[in-house]
Amino acid sequence: MDKRVVITGLGVCAPNGIGLSEFEAAMRTGASGIRFQPQLKELNFGCQIAGKPLVNDEHLNKYFTSLQLHGLNATGIVYGVIAGIDAWTDAGLSVAPKEGPDWDNGIIFGTGILGVDKFRESVYLVDAKNVRRLGSTSVLQTMASGISAYLGGMLGCGNQVTTNSSACTTGTEGILMAFDRIAAGRAKRMLVGSCSDSGPYVWGGFDAMRILPRNYNETPTTASRPMSASASGFVPGSGAGALVLESLESALTRGATVYAEVLGGAVNSGGQRGEGSMTAPNNEAVQRCITDAILNSGVSKWDIDTINGHLTATSKDVTEIENWRMAIGRSGDDFPYINSYKGQFGHCLAAAGSIESVACILQFKTGSVFGNVNCEDVHPGIAAIVNGAKIPQKTVCHTPKILAKASFGFGDVNACVIFGAYND
């Protein structure tokens, strides 16, 4: 029989909050982390706003030694280490001694692209024939698995230590990868999360595609508008989220706090067939992913009382809601509570699934469903499917019992995880 898997630690480095207490307060009150970015204006971006964690020297000195900080120029690694170490500490876990690793602890920490600024710096040095000035950490900072390698060494994990990368599904997919490993008895504890670099070299391609909002540079907090009739594109974001997944047996043995249970989930792809493409989902695949996740979790579609969607504030929001309706066969008053957190910190790309999953789990802890920011004008196509009361504008008192969280990404890839309230 598969082992039950629970969540015992959380960490986050988000545009609207670094650390659980700051992030939880921001989510509860609807505080935004989307700000005007002067650098984007200087570079003639159409969209000059973004969600970027406000990391300062105090944060850096808390999580890194002076030696580690020397030459460190990869924001994704910074965000990931902050979130990952916080989750590990929150779970009450210790660092393995220098004599040897802990063979029961592993890491799956994903990213989309890592160390862009460091890579740019390296290109200039190489082209200028100054390769010797690259420094000893340039490889670590620019390889995708740099974040998992960094955390693996800091914590001394001896089980699987790896990085996954599946565009915007990365964080949610990673949770399911760790879930499978623990459920199969191949690890007792896994630190799972994802991170995304910040800056113009990450966001520039999206601005060139003209899928970012260009009319909110002077009012950044109102720019990201998931499920809204006035939505005009997603706001780019960055950061990291991290969760400690653990076998229930291990958690009980060491008396750990249990936030929630991971019941199961599913990943798939639409194969860029039918209406699916590199940037658009195959609707049948999305629906199959949701229904397969429910089946894998051993719950009924009628049990789901809360949904956290991908919902990026584009024209595809209506399509996503229709896919949820088709997958769970529910609408109107019977539709579960649904929210999108991107109104508060934008679309954090590869980090989106993990940051949003941390917020999802905090809803179990706080007995609430966080509100939808900038959604006072619900899109008519969505209002026709979901009762407005189930799209709360502000945080409401409701403790989720079964929560579905989904992420959909470039390449027509999908992931859906089912979280449940923990019951002995």
C-alpha cells in the first residue's frame, strides 16, 4: 500500500512577502507585490511593471556566507535558497552532519531558466577574452540544477537531488514527483519547490510578444486582473516557493506539525494537437488532467470545495473556467470557491506553481479562502458559469477540505495536484 504523504514545512520568497508571516498577511489582506520597475522603462519595455521580491542585504546575510555571496549573481538561486531553507526550518528538520548525508532526505527544486544575469556577464567576459575572470561559481549559477545542487549541499541531502523544468507547470509537477517518490517508499522527506529569475532578460521575450499589460505603468497594483472583463495580459513575476513533503509515518514519529495532506494528482500534455499549441492549451488534455488527478486522489469531483486555478489574466481565463466546469460537471451555486493569486504578485513563471501552492496550504492553516484581487468586474463568460459568491473579492472564512490546484504551461503541458485537510 502506498504511504500517505503530508506537508510539514513551508517557505516562500514572493513579490508580496518574504517569509511565511509576511506572505500570509499579504495574502489575507490582498496586498500587492507588483511595482513599477525603472530599469524596464530605461530599456523601453512596453510593460514597465513586475512582481519582484524585495530581497535586501539582511536577507542575504541571513541565508548566505560571505564566501557564498562572492560573485553570486543569480536571483533564482537567492530566492530558492531563502524559500527552501525556511521550509526546512519550518518543518523542524536539521542539517546533516559533515560526516555524511541523510539518505532519507531529498530535493526536487525546479526552474525554467537560471542565472540569466550571470550568463550575460559570462558572455561579455568570454567575448572580451577575459575568460579567467569568470569565477569558480559561474557554472553552478548558470546550470538549471544549480538551485537543487545549492540546497542539497547546504542541507546534506543524500536521497534524490534534482531539478525539473516544465515551464509554468514546474512547481506543481515537482510536488507530484516528490509525492510519488515518498508514496513508493523511496524517500521519507523531500524538499520540493521552484524558482524563477527576475529581470529584463527573463521578461523581455514576453514583452516582445505583447502579452503583458501596457496601460498600467502608473498604476501597477491594478494591472494583474485574473478572471476580469478588463484583463489585458499577465504581469511577469519572480520568486520561489518551497514545501517539505514527508511520509505520514515519519511526521508522526518525530511529532511534526502537519499542514495538509497531498492526496494525489496528474500531469499530461495536449501534444500541441487540436487547439493546443506551444502557447495555447489543448482543452481535452486540461480536462483529462483534472479528472485524472481526482481519480488518482481517490476523491469525488463533488468533494472539491476549493480551486486555485492557473488563471493568468489573459483571454484564456474564460477557457480555463469552462474546462473546470467540463471536468467536474459543476456550475452556478454548486461550483467550488475559486481564486487566482496572480492579481497580487503576477505570474511567477516556473515559480508560480510552488508559490501558489504555499498560499493554498496557508488557506488550510488559516481556515480561509484568499480573495481575488482586481476582479470586481468578473468576465461575463465566467459569470455565466460560476456564481459570483464563489469568486470572493476579499478573503472569506472557509476551511478547505479538498482543494484542487492546477498549473498549465508553454508547450501544452498540464499539472493538477489535490490537497486535503489532514485527518488522523
